[in-house]
Amino acid sequence: MRHIESSDGTLLAVEELGSGPPVVLLPGAMNDRGRLLPLAAALSALGHRGIAVDRRARGDSTDEGSGIAGAVEREVDDVRALVADLGDDVTLLGYSSGGVLALAAAAAGVPVRRLVVLEAPVVVPSAPPRDASVGPQLEALVRGGDHAGAVELYQSRVVGLPPHLASGQRDQPWFRALEAIAPSLLYDWAVTDRFPDPAAFSSVAVPALVVRARDTWPVLVESAAAIAGALPDARLEVVPGRDHEPDPGAVAAAVVAFAGA
């Protein structure tokens, strides 16, 4: 593991597996780089360098910023710093809300060679209703130190878990890990709230691969189709997997084939 410094002094933790063409892996909400290490390992086995990233405010990364205001710009700057460190042949892959961040970075002109969008959520008919009041509530909970409340709010009002399931997770042994990265939810909220409509990415000219699991949630099936339809140079690929858990080996094979096309 090493750190790459962003423009505001934030240190971004990256874990690199393998050698060869670099593939930067951005995780989604309530995930750190560990979520994508199996994918990094699968890419390594296929001759690529999988680079799993702790986005700011999670894992071993720091955060010199604060709050929702400017959050998207800070994370786009982070991606710019990552790409600048890694050279001119970077494939950028984002999973879940990390996929929306990857799209935002490409739209902002971050010089990536290829883009892979893995199960990213956008607003489609089957999506939970977006409530603009969630952002200020989430920020107030984080600032007040109620990290458990922030996680519960995000899971119930953004992810769409039934309230009793969201609150019931507090007793689970892994809930402390979610509390620890609760401040990062401000970034996931900010980027998905800024870009609910994939039409915002119609200017992204780099080749894109949109990937979803075969038996994933209906909202992600619709989202993948909407994103692929909005991008000018994109194709959609369906891989084995279910419930927002695409098979890492299948995703890696699709990415390697795409990068070599």
C-alpha cells in the first residue's frame, strides 16, 4: 500500500496487484479498497495491474476537505491525481457510486484512456425516490458524530432498505466498520445527487464499457441500460453474479478484452 497526494493535501491509499496496463478501481458507498481487491487480483492474473483505491475519508485515506459543498470537485481532483501518477494508459473503473464518480471525472476531462462503469446507480423508474433533504440531514449527523445514524439514514433513504432492516444492522458485528467510514457517505451522496441523469455524461468521448451482473437488482439493470444508452461510445456487458455482486473473474475478463479491443 502507498499513498498518492491529491491537490488539497489529502492522501489517497492505493493497493496495487500485478503489473501491466493500470486499471484504477474506485469503490462505492460503505466500501473501502478491500471491496475491490478480489477484482484487482483477478486483473493481475490476466496480466494487468489492478489498483484498488480508498476514496477520501475511508480506509487508509485522509480527507482535508469538509462537507457536501465542493465534494464532487474534490473527488474529481483525486481521480486526476491518481491518473497523473499512473501515466497515460489508464483504464478507470468505478463500482456503484464509484461508477458515477468515474463518469464525472471523465466528463470533467480527466485524461483516462478507457472507462468501465460497474453497477452504477442513476435515477430510473425503479429507483427509490430522491429526497433533497437527505443531504443536509446526512451532513448534520456526520458533523454531530452520529455515524450510526448517518449509516442508517443512507441505507434507508438512499439505498432503499426498509427502515427496520436498516436499524437492525446496528447489532451486527460488522456495523462498526460502516460507522468508521460514515463521513465518506457525504461524497457518495454528493456525486449521485449531482448526476442523477446519465444524459449529463453524453459528452464523455472515451470508450466505455458498462457492466452489470446477470441477476442484479432491477434498479441496476435499468441503470446500466440507461448509462450505456447515454454514452456516445459505450457497450453493455452482462456477467455472472447477483444482488450487486458481479463475479470478479468475469468482470476482469471483460475489462481485459475491452482494453485490448
